[in-house]
Amino acid sequence: MKTTILVLFLFLFSNPSITEIRKLYGNALSSESNAKEFASKLNEVSKEDNKTLVAYKGASLAILSKLEKKVSDKSKKFKEGSSLIEYAVANEPNSIEIRMIRLSVQENVPKIVNYRGNKKEDKKYLLDHFKEQTGILKAYIGDFILQSKSFSATEKQLVK
């Protein structure tokens, strides 16, 4: 009985699946409710968890910062989010998905935020390592590249 309760507890309070988070991330910018749903799935993620989830949590905070009313609250939430993304990159610099997350955030923030310094580096990383990927991750990264404003038409042809 104790084992059943423990398994149920772990299931209910465990981190979300990467597959679920990827789906939510793709729609997080389309509405306030989508942004909040995406962020709520990552509420319990901490720095000790899977670093890809940490990066997604950082992205969720960056997205939520747009919803804040006060500039100081926007700035605080964005800084918290970007620091989580940078933490994830520092801990797993060879993760193509974490690099994609950082690039996607950096290409969508206003210049005034001053969080755009890794766009060229991450773009190059994605292009250099795309062909090494397989399956769902390769398709996911490819879809990002095809819709991204950071890649030229010629570069986008490389992932088709």
C-alpha cells in the first residue's frame, strides 16, 4: 500500500515530460492563457532538475514577463528567466535543445532588454549539429529553424 501511494505521489508531483513541454512552448506566445499554462507546468522545476526543463522554465518566465504591468516587475521576471536559461547552458553547453531555447528567447525580446548576445553562436551551433540529431528532437529543431527569423532561406533549406 505504501508503495502504491509513493508511486502515485511521484507521478502527480513529478516534472512534466519534455514532449508535453515542447508542445506547450510552441503555443506559449499565442495567448496569455497559453503562456500561463506553459509556465504552470514548470512551476516545480528547480535548478537541480533536468537542465532542458530548467531552460524551458527560464523561457516561461521570460514570456510571463511580458504580461507584467510594472516595468520593474517585467525586468525582475525576465532577469530570473534569462538567468535560468544561462544556468542551463552553462551546465549543458552541448545541448542543442537548450541552445535552441536560448536562441528562441533572444530573437523574440526587444533590443532594449539587452539579451541578444548569443544569437550568432547559438544559430551556428544549431546548424553545425542539426544533422547529428535523430527522431523527434531533429524534427522539433528543424521546425524551429524553419520558422525562425534568425535563419536565412538558404540555411533553412539545409534542414528540409
